[in-house]
Amino acid sequence: MAKIIHSMIRVLDLDKAMRFYADVLDLREAHRLDFPDFTLVYLRNPENDFELELTLNKGREEPYTHGTGYGHIAAVVPDVTTRHAELLAKGYEPAQVKEFKRGDELLARFFFIQDPDGYKIEVLERHGHYR
């Protein structure tokens, strides 16, 4: 059986991206591979062994395009309202907290935030399907 181990995104400013992912998702450097033309940094936290790979292509100055295929990555937190307030206090600009319902049934409480390179992250409250 296959096991998903990481997802990769390209970044322009590695330090800025690493600070963002540490602040927002508590992801820290787990492994780094440095080459003359590029650097790969794998981020993770104690919650799981899935990693986010940040790829820095050295010398690139123009922003990457995301096309129409990229959607978002998602993470869960115990209390989305508290996390939202914490990120605002750190100077980030998360979108408003929203609720996704089917009739009166709460399916999800969440907000979106974008990283320094414009990648969207959905932050969901631990609830129902989202554990």
C-alpha cells in the first residue's frame, strides 16, 4: 500500500516561508538538502510524519504562477477562532472564520490564509470528518 510522505511547493524567499510555516502550522525544518542550484527543506511537526517540502531555486527572482490546478493544503487545530486571533496578533492577514453547514448541521469551521508566495492554506477546526 502506498503512503503519502510529502507535498512540494516552490518559494522565492526560503527564510520568510520557513517563518510563515513555523508561525501558522508549527512546521519546523526536519531535513535539508542543499545543492548548487537549489535547496530542499522538509518541514514537519510532532503531529504527523507527512512533510511539506519547500524548494528554493537559487537565482530565481520572478514569482511562481499557481495556474488553475493548485487549490490548497489543509491543517486542523483544536480551536479555529483562537488560532485566527493568534495569527492576527502576529501580523498575518487570515480571511474571516467561516462555517460550512448542511442545513443546521455544522460540517466545518475554517479560515484561509496565504503564505508569502501566495499558496492557500485552509485552517480547519478539529470536528467531524476533520480530525
